[in-house]
Amino acid sequence: MLKILIEKELKAIILSPKFSATFSVCAILIVLSVFIGLRDYQAAVAQYETATTLSNQEMREQTSWMSLNTRAYREPDPMQIFVAGVQNDVGRLSSINAFSQIKLENSNYSDEPIFAVFRFIDLTFIVQIVLSLFAILFTYDAINGEREGGTLQLTFANAVPRVQYILAKFIGSWLGLVLPLLIPLLIGLLLLLLFRVPMTGDHWAKLFTLIGASFLYFTFFIALGLLVSALTKRSTTSFMFLLVAWVTLVLIVPRAGVMLAGQITPVPTVAEIDGQREGYAKERWKQHMDALTERWEERNAGLQNLTAEEREAFRDDHSWDWMK
């Protein structure tokens, strides 16, 4: 009985316009995001290799340690193809010398500020925004829609257990949303192999963990949609409830959570951290200079009554011990 119900639900979903729209949107967005991520990653790798080679050449040409000034570059991560994160916000390089602090600077957005307004579309954005919305569109009328159409009474007239009916609705909706996601993901993985991206075992583990977490994410919204559809009598009512829940959970809660966490545990700003670092550096420099002054006074305490030649001879005799 359960198999028949799942086949019925899956067939209804595949033949519906919602499935065609979902498959088209997911295929275009996922393949396009992976392709753009690959191109950006290749450009970042080429820039990293060129800059590293130039920095190493400049180091070999230096003739004085005091004038030595090099740069350390952040190596691109293959996972940025799927998850941009703060990859474009943080700096790409840091100057290393005796006079400046080690700090990442010169991010991608500093070169192209317009990209900071229009963020890149990656896999996390597609799953978080698009797939969660599609999960609601798949399930908001899954149960109350049949009640309104009169097919729900016909279904339960055949002595169908309610548990199997709900489970069939859940599995059918889940498979109907997984198929439009799975095929573009396989194409994206094929693009990784074609472009010869150096993926290590750790990278593959992270990628499959990301895909598994994505499945769990929209599974929650499928279950939520079925729950609201079963508790409401009209599909319009369930759609309004689910739309409000989607806006709250996807758009409001993450931002409100960050603000609430900042209120519970205050995080120092960049200016405060720089001020603390500068104050610590000044304090350490003062301690160092005081120690040098005290040591110099101790060494020269008994030299006031000596002649210049005797002082020079004394310093020559004890210079090696002072350097220890």
C-alpha cells in the first residue's frame, strides 16, 4: 500500500508544472553557480601563483635584511566554488616586514566594490533561499488541497492508514525535490573533474557533508509544509502561514540571531582590537627600553672612577658575557 501511495504522489508531482519549474530553475542556478565558481577559482589560482613567484623573486634580489619586505598570499580554496562565505570579504595578502602589522588586506571587493552590493550566487544561497521556498510550494496544499478537491475522502474510503498516507506524501515530496537538485549537482561534480580542480580527500568530505546538510535543510521545510497543510482546512491559509514561517526562519532568524549573540557576548570591533594591539605594543616597547636602560646603568655603575682606556678594556673583557 505504501509503495502504491508513493508512486501515486511522485507521479502527480513529476507531471505537475511545479516540478518542471523547479527542475529548470535548479538546473540553471546550480550549474551556473558552479561554472562561475570554477572560473573565479581558476582566476584566483593564476593570480596567486603569479604573485607568489614575483614575491619570491623580489626576496632573492634583496641585499639587506633591514630593507627586506615580502608578502604572504592566501591560497585559494577549492571549496569556494560551492560556498563563497567570507572568501571575498577578507584580504588576499599581507605585508611582512619589521615596521607593519601582519594583517590580511586587499580583498576582492576592494578591487570591485560593486560586487559587495550584488553578492555571488553560490550553492548555499540556492539551498537556503530557493530550495526552501520550493519545498513550501510543493507541500502547502499536499493534504488540504485534496480535501478541497474531494479526493481525500476517496483515498480514505479504501481504508488507507493515515500514517502511511502522510509518509507517502513526505517521501513523494522529498523525492520530487531531490531529483531536480541531484542531477545539477552531478553535472557540477563532473565539471570539477573536467576542469581538474585539485580536490583532496578532505575537500570531498566537506563537499558531501555540505550536500547532506542541504538535504536535511529542505527536508525540514517539507515536513513543516506537510504539518501546516494537515492542520489547516484551506490551502490559501496554509500558504500564508508557511510564507510567514519561511520569511521568519530564512531571512529574519539568522540576522536576529547574530544581533542577539552580539548582545549576549559583546564582540570587540576591529578598531578596538587594533587599539588593544597598539597599546600592548607600546607597553612591551616601554618595558624593553626600561630593561635596557637598567642593564646599561648596572654595567656602567663601577666605571665612573676609571680612565677611558680602563673603561674600554673592561668593556672588551666583558662584552662576550653581556651578549649571553
